[in-house]
Amino acid sequence: MKSFSPRKLFVIFLVSFTAGMILKGFTYQALKLKSAHEITVNEAKAIIDSNLENSNFMLLDVRTLAEYQQGHLKNAVNIDYYADFAEKIKTLNKDFSYVLYCRSGKRGKAAMDAMSGAGFAETYNMLGGILQWQAEGNPVVTTENPGRAAEISTADAADKIAAGNILLLDVRTTDEFKVSHLQNAVNLDYYDQNFSAKLETLDKTKSYIVYCRSGVRGGKAAEIMKKLGFAEAFNMVGGILKWQEEGRPVVTGN
């Protein structure tokens, strides 16, 4: 039986160990890629139906706003793939589950790949897009703002704030809130698993302006408030970024 010197044994061990780590790395990367899937309309419908009350799930329409307004899936949030998509998805929670769709599936696939590459845990693209969804007899919402919370511009928001009788709700994280926020705003983190329960502690008869970083979380939060029976909840379009771009004041700290 052939014997090896201690030096050769060490080299053999080192090579084997390195190869094992490389293989493990490839396996890990492969597992990560499995978080992004293309699914049929029936599979998408099953996922959507099973997550109607799940605040950690989001349905994303990645078409243009004009396409979205002509008809979209109920409760879908519109984030245009062609309009700063990579920047806008930074406001989304990477641990949530997402079903994406577009017109025919191409933009949805590109958006899914972008989100997977950015570290999102679970993303699905609906094959065939909304065309296939409708071809299979599934409903869409065809009015311009069906069931969606009202939106308000930063200028109109400033006017309402100056007039009084309006409450400000900042739905960003606590860390974001500490950096800067609108004066007198109350902070309730949209990503908090108890977000809906905390909303229930607020006075539903009051009027609210809801805002986040760019408008995505604010829109979702305002929709939840509408479903919970709040009398009036406006999502401030463009969020605090737009507010600050226009030179409007913010404060820091808690």
C-alpha cells in the first residue's frame, strides 16, 4: 500500500477541503435561486387566494400605470418595471412573498429576476401575465381606482396639515423615522407583524395622511386602513423623498 508523506497528506486534505467548500457554495447559490419561480395562472390564483389575509404577501403589477388603470388583479400594487424599479423595490420587505405579473410574462420575469438578485426570499412570476389570467376567465378590476385608498400630492398634504384636523402616520421603520420625519407624525412600522393590530388602536373617525419613503408602503398601509373602516386615509404620493425634494421641512429624532 502506497504511503504519503505528512506534507502530501496535508496538500490532499487542503485540496479536498477547498473542493468541498466550492461545491457547498455552488449548492447554496442554487438553493438561493430556487426562491424565484415561474408559475401558472392556476398556481398564482391558489397562492393569491390563500394569502388574502396575510400582511406578509404582496401582489405586484409591474406594468405601466396606464396599463394598470385599464384593468388589473384585485389588490395588486403597481410598480412600473420601466420606472426606477430597482430603486423602488428597496422599500419592500425582502422576507415577504411576492407574486408578480405583467401583460404577457416578460416584464414579470425580468422583475422577478431583479428581485431575486437583490435578495428577496420568495418571488413568483405568473406565466402569460394578465392576458393569460383573463383568457382563463379570471376577473380583473377595470375601474381606475377600485377599492384603493385615496392619494394626495405633497402640496395638497401640506395644505391639509396647515389647516389642521389631520393626523400624520409615518409607516417606515423606526430607524428611518429617527433620521427624519414630518413634524407631529406618529410612527407605525408597516413591516411590524402587528401592524394591523396597532392600527386598530387609532381613532377611525379621524382623517389621516399616510406616508413612507417613496409611496409604496404608504399606499399599502392606507389600503389596509380603508379595509379596517377608517373614515379617511390619504397616501402621500412620492413619500418623504418627494416632500424633501420640494424643500418642505422635516424634523429628526423620536
